[in-house]
Amino acid sequence: MRKFLGTITLLMLLFVMIGLARGWISFSTGAEDQKTSLEVTIDKENLKEDAKKLKNKVKEFSSQISSRSSETSDDAQGLVLPLEGQ
């Protein structure tokens, strides 16, 4: 259970770090009298845009891989050896 919670914590920390770098998450502070406030803002539109871009790149990459594999399978040459015991 401890490893699971550690993994979840690391994944959340990684998401926050990437979110800060990509502009998905921002923090702001304020102070009034003796009180300090911390505000966390999540830019959902920016996050959705980046997710859409990633999805398109993955589709493009997978189509490139499948087209390359079909090209190479037609041209595949080599020596076929029988399995032992058959």
C-alpha cells in the first residue's frame, strides 16, 4: 500500500510540474491583514488543446508505423529454418 501511495504521489507531482511548465496550472498568493491566501488556477482549455495535439501526434505516429510495417513485410527476405522435433 505504501508503494502504491508513493507512486500516486509521484504521478501527481509529475503532473503538477508538467502543468506548470505547459501553463495548465498557475498559483497566486494574496495577503490581507494577518491572513494569507493561496489560489490554484487550472486552465482547462489549454489542457484540452494539448491533449488534442498529443492525440493527433499519436495517431500520426501509429499510422506511420503501420505503413512502414506493411512495406517491410512485403520485402522481407531471409532463410527459414525448420523447428527441431518436427
